[in-house]
Amino acid sequence: MACTKPPSAPRNANFNINETALFLEWSPPSDMGGRKDLTYSVICKKCGSDPSQCELCGGGIRFIPRHTGLTNSSVTVLDFVAYANYTFEIEAMNGVSELSFSPKQFAAITVTTDQEAPSFIGMLRKDWASQNSIALSWKEPDYHNEVILDYEIKYFEKENEELTYSSTKSKAPSVIITGLKPATKYIFHIRIRTASGYRGYSPKFEFETGDETSDMAAEQGQILVITTAAVGGFTLLVILTLFFLITGRCQWYIKAKMNSEEKRQSQLQNGHLQFPGVKTYVDPDTYEDPSLAVHVFAKEIDPSRIRIERVIGAGEFGEVCSGRLRTPAKREIPVAIKTLKGGYMERQRKDFLREASIMGQFDHPNIIRLEGVVTKSRPVMIVVEYMENGSLDSFLRKHDGHFTVIQLVGMLRGIASGMKYLSDMGYVHRDLAARNILVNSNLVCKVSDFGLSRILEDDPEAAYTTTGGKIPIRWTAPEAIAYRKFSSASDAWSYGIVMWEVMSYGERPYWEMCNQDVILSIEEGYRLPAPMGCPASLHQLMLHCWHKERNLRPRFMDIVNFLDKLIRNPSSLHTMVEDILGIPESPGDVPEYPVFVSVTDWLDSIKMGQYATNFLVAGFTSLDLVSRMSIDDIRRTGIALIGHQRRIVSSIQTLRIQIMHIQEKGFHV
């Protein structure tokens, strides 16, 4: 055999930087050295104005997952310093690299962090502690160039040595940390965020939670306060009761009677019985004049308070712009403005304002917030909060592979929380999809686009059904497609598709299949396979959402509780679907697929024909060999784009299911 050698340097090194993290990505070397055991190492150097004056970054910089022994061609860098020049040297290595006397070959990339960041927190103080909680406070640093947006507090048990940690945020210079263990020492440190980004963490501070005796003392103090307040309150109540009995018993009785009658009338307003403490969605179409509903649920805004800055998109009825809204407190806030184009008909105006009538009834952190409407002048406008990162699907495609699984689960939890709120109000969305989820600068996901909860006319993803009207086939439950039976259960099906979109970083559901093939495949029991890197527990939740019987699908309350358990126990997310031996269960039979004669045919069918040579050179010349490929095998073919790796993994999983299905019928593959 020919001697092997170290690989050449990685190619096409590039970076992407945001407020909190720096993402490095590169392509595999052109020469692998005749070996397959390829890994990468990243060395960080901090440089001054003179490029020759560089020193190693030291322990201040963190690499996720690590800086040596990398098998993926990407790494995330955290805790970098503002206004600094960093040089990253990326070296490819294999089993003989350490034996070579030749100079190391690496790809170098220089990054300048030109954002300005606030000062450190110098001192952290413990105000009080109980068995399970600690109250902390600190002095706001003297920093005048930018407004401090919030503080991030990171904490972990001292004994764990930061193997597992938690974090929380606070807008004020104080916080109460709950859910801690009794009589346990914890390490805390804080960093600050402005519009420019994060500063490094403060020094570490050590505090201990209380034990039972400290809680008993606190409870005794609380009992004393409560007892004193109760005695005083009872005395005051007796005095007031005597006063009313003596001076105004008759008047009080008459007024109470009138209030009771008014309350009963308000509960029957517009024909909708309203129960105390329960907010119920009111369909604007139930009003005698639906155009009046917008004035009931939405606030009229003086157009002089709105400043339109630029066009950011096109809506169903006109342009969508970004701008500023001056609040009554003379403070300007960023907003998105939907405008109604000129030459509209009255029906279009009613449909346009109908969305505001719906949005104005909702008040939840994961539902897009309506600021108000402009109806008394032209153009007619709907003003909502501004979401800096736009729609979720395009945001994920732009940042493919850049988030941890726990971050993606956090996004899914936010969407589920918003949908639980809508479900509790009795509202059915009908068009839940990643394109209708908006993302702000803090990665908070909010459900939007309530105007499309009616029959869709202009949506490119929609298709005509046998019952008339247009609906988004790839996101819609079978009973809604066939019989137009929309419910919270059909929204749960759509939520499962959104989960798949998030875990695949914005991949198109069912890829290039036409809508009719999607309908037939679902009827025959086919379900989307798990995306690459998807935890098994999340894919199981997707399959539950896609249950054929709608009554057996999880409620949004169940989904939120399940995701909360995963977030509280991140180790449950470590098991990936591709790590499990065997084929994941699907809730039905697998439909017939076209027969692929060769690897090239199969790659062409999933729009990956450009990689046919990669597969053949790597020795994967038959579909039987392809069906046994692992993720590492796919990476060794030289496919560097994470999105393409993910699509191939999903297709291989489908290919395995198809092969198993054929073999079960007694045929040879």
C-alpha cells in the first residue's frame, strides 16, 4: 500500500458574528492524505495593531463543542472581547500528522470584533437566601455610551465545576434565583447586554442556599407580619361595616342590585356568554357590522405619531414597512406597519382590518402584539411590534447549524406556549407554519399572520381541495384537507410540521413531492423521518402530533409540559434518532416509491445529483451500501454544507424504511 501523509490545509474558511457568538466554518481539505480519520483543531490568537504582535487567547475564550479533535467543519466561539483582533488558525489532522516533520498547514482567518460593550459587574451581593432561592443585587455600572438592555446571570453548583449550568436574565440590577438545592454552594457570574452585544462575564461569586432553620426563621417573621396585618384589617373592616350599616344601607342595596344587573348584561354582550376570569375569542364576523369590531378590539392611532422608514416586504393587501411609533410617553418604539394599497374595495378593507380585530384580542408574550390601527385616514394601516429577525423559516435557513439543540427546543416551547394560549381562548389558527412565526432579537418566537386563518387565496403553498377553497397541504391535518374539519387538534398536526422545520433548519416539508403525492403518502401512513441531529424524544413528539386519529394527538398544554421537562433535563436530548439501532417506528405502512436503479438515480430524485462522484469515489456504489451509511460516512464523502448533509440523512432513513418494507413482503432488494 502507498504511504499515507498529513492532509492539506482546510479550504474556504469564513465566519459569521452576532451579539453573542462567532461562528467559524470551513470546507474539508482537497487532499485527505489517503486516510479517513480526519479531525480539526482551532488555535485562537489575539493580535494588536501590528499583526506580528499576537499572543494565545488563553482561557477567556470558549469553543463549542471544543477547539481540538473536531469532526465537524465548524465551531462556535463565545466570550470574545469587544474591539479586538482575533486570528484563528484551522488545522486539519489525521493519524500520521504528529509523525510528520513538515511545517503545519492551516487556514487562517482574522476577525475584528468592532462592537462596543459595557463594563464588568464588579461586585455581587446576596440580599437573602432560603432553602431553594437566593436573592442577588449589584450596582449598575457607570456606562454612558449605550443603554443596558438586560443582565444575564449564569450559575451552577460549585461541586459540578460548571459541567452543567443554568442561566436567567433580568432587566433590573437584581434577581431572585429559584429552584436551587438546600444548603448548597453555588457559583454566580453576570454579564451585560446592550444593543451592541455582550461583555465578558464578571468574576465568579460564591453564595450558599439556606437550610431548614433559615426557612423557619423566615416563616416566623412572615407569620408575625400576617398576624399583625390580619388584626388591623379585621378592625378596619368592623369600623367600615358599622359605618355603611348606619349611613347608607338602602343606597348600598340599590347600587349593588344595579351593578349585578349590568354585570349580567355584559356577560351576554354580542350574544357571547362570558365567564368571569375566562377570556374567550370573539369572531369579528359575529358582529352585525364586522367593520365595527376593529374599534372594539383595536386602538386607533393618530397617523402623526407614526414614522415610516423603509419597505421590508409585501403583504396580501399592500406593503409591509418598518418604522417608529411615538408612544404617549413621548418614547419611540420600533414597529412594523402593514398598509392597505389604494384602489381597494370595501370587502378588501374589511378583510384587511379583520386581522387587527383578531390580534387585538390576544395578549401573550408568544403572540405578535398589536399596537393599533389607522382607519380614519389614508392609507389604512395595522401597526404591530417589530420582529428584527423576520420569519422563522428564512431565519433558520440563514443560520443553518448555528444553534444548540436546547436553543431550538426553547424556540419550540415558545411557539407551543403561544398556541396553548390561543387554544385556551377557543381560537383555531388553521395556517400554523414556520413562515408565519416571527423571531425577535432575543430569539423569542411569536405566532402571527392571523389574517390567513380564513380561506387562503394567494399563498403559494396552498392548493385546491375537493371541498373547495385553498389550504396549505404540507402543514394541514388529513381531516382538514378532506372535510375542512379545523380544530386545535389540526393545529397540533401543523405544530408537528413546524417542529420538523425547526429541527431541519427551514427545510421544505416533504421536499420536492407534489401536493397530491403528499396527500396520498399521508393517507397510506408515511410520516416525515427525523432530521439529522434531532433528538429521539422530539421526533416521537412529532409522530404523536401526526396521529391519524385527531383525538389521540397531544393538546398544546401537554406539549408545553413535555418540552419543559426536556429543558429541565437536557441529558434527555442527547439520544439522537440516528444513534438508535433499527428503524424508528412510523404510525402506519410505508407507501410504494419509484424504483432507483443506481445511486445516481437516487441522488437525482432528492436534487443532490451533484454529489454522485463523491459517493462513487468514496466507495458507495450501490443502494445497499448507501442505506448503511452513517453521518461520519456522509461527511467523509466531502459534502461540507450542513443543510445538504441533513437532507441526505433524512433520505437515507426513508430509503431504509423502503428497503425494510420490500423485504417484509418477501422480495429481494
